[in-house]
Amino acid sequence: MNKKPLILVTNDDSIAAPGIRTLIAIMKEIGEVIVVAPDSPQSAMGHAITINSTLHLEKVRIDPDLENEYSCSGTPVDCVKIAVHEILKRKPDLCVSGINHGSNSSINVIYSGTMSAAVEAGIEGIPAIGFSLLDFSWNADFEPSRPYIKKIATEVLEKGLPEGVVLNVNLPKTEIKGVKVCRQAKAVWEERFDKRTNPQGKEYYWLTGEFVNLDKGEDTDEWALKNGYISIVPVQFDLTAHHAIQQLNTWDLT
């Protein structure tokens, strides 16, 4: 008799967020689930890890049918590291991160705690997927995405992923027309700081900005999402710009 696949679930919105609770429910239909997630929101933490303070891990029971849930005081990447090295008895067959409340398409993948957790799992040799819904609301409706999330996770379990690759999956808020495998759109944040003064006279700043899509291609994640499709972008964590090596080798570096 085949064992159920072991699935590690994490996120960056905290262990209590509706997105991760939905993801846990979906993964329970597929395999044995272990949850290790932050005890508080860790959005936009990127690949940060905790090295200058201690980490705390607490076993919790949010889902009455789930025995292995852990709340971690660290970042999403900390959660994956401590799961792999301290909690899990064997390497999981899959790591899923999310469902994030808000987009992680295009350049947002760089800042995303959700995707950084998936990338860390990939570094550990675990097939991994980050899921994000284009709705920042705490009460976002995850139901239309459920069958697609289950299907994508099942496909990864059955067929695996190329070495050094994890998946960045973004889900439109609108009616879903289908799924497209895409490239990351070229886009930027046009940022500014809102400078203010508190009642004590001390200046402080709020980071604000506008997301600008510079890419007119119809093979990008931004195009897919704008047109009602789920976008799947294969993401590699080898950041070497291989195409630039030949040019750099023409420099006089002696």
C-alpha cells in the first residue's frame, strides 16, 4: 500500500490567515499535511532569515483534524528551514506556500515572503509551489481557485519539477478562464516616500508607489491575470546571468 505524500504547508500572512487555512484543507485531500507558518504577518520579507535573535516554535491546534501544526516566530524562510531540520522525520514530497492575500506576479516575486518560502524548499531539493490570489482582502474568496490548486499540486507530485525550479502560481480575482504557463512580465514599482511628522516632531516615512507594467507581451503573467487566466511561472533560484558571461570575459581584468 502506497503511503500518502508528505506535504509541508507554509505562508507569509500568518498561520491564522484564511489563505493558508484554505490551502491546508486542499492539501489534506491529497496527502499527509504538516504546517509550519509564521505566528504573525511577514509579507514582503523576501528571503530574510533570523540570525540575530532566537526563534520560537509552538505546537498549535487550529484545525481539530490536524495534529502537526507549528507556529514560528520567524520569517517564512525560517519556517521552511526549521521544518526540514527540526520537525520533519523525512524530506517532504511537496512544499506549498500561500495562498497569499495579494499578487506575487512579475517583479513582486523578488519581495515575496510566500515565494521565498517556496524557493527555500526548492534549495532543499523539495518540489515547491507558491500560490497567490489577486485579492488583498482578509475575506477573499478562495473557493473558485480550489480545484485548480489541487490539480497543479497533484501534477507536481506525479511528474516532478525540473532541477532548480519552483512554481509561482497567481490566481485572478475574476472568473477563471483557464491556466497559462507564462514568463515573468517586465514591470517596476514607481516608488516614493510619504514624509510625515509625528506629534513629538519626529519625521517618519511611509513607502508608497504605483505598479507599472512595461511589458506588452501576451505570454506574460500580467497578461494572463488581466485576461482571467491563472498564471504559472517557473522560477529558478540560480541567479547567474549566463548570457552575460561571454561579454564579461572580454574585459581586461588582469
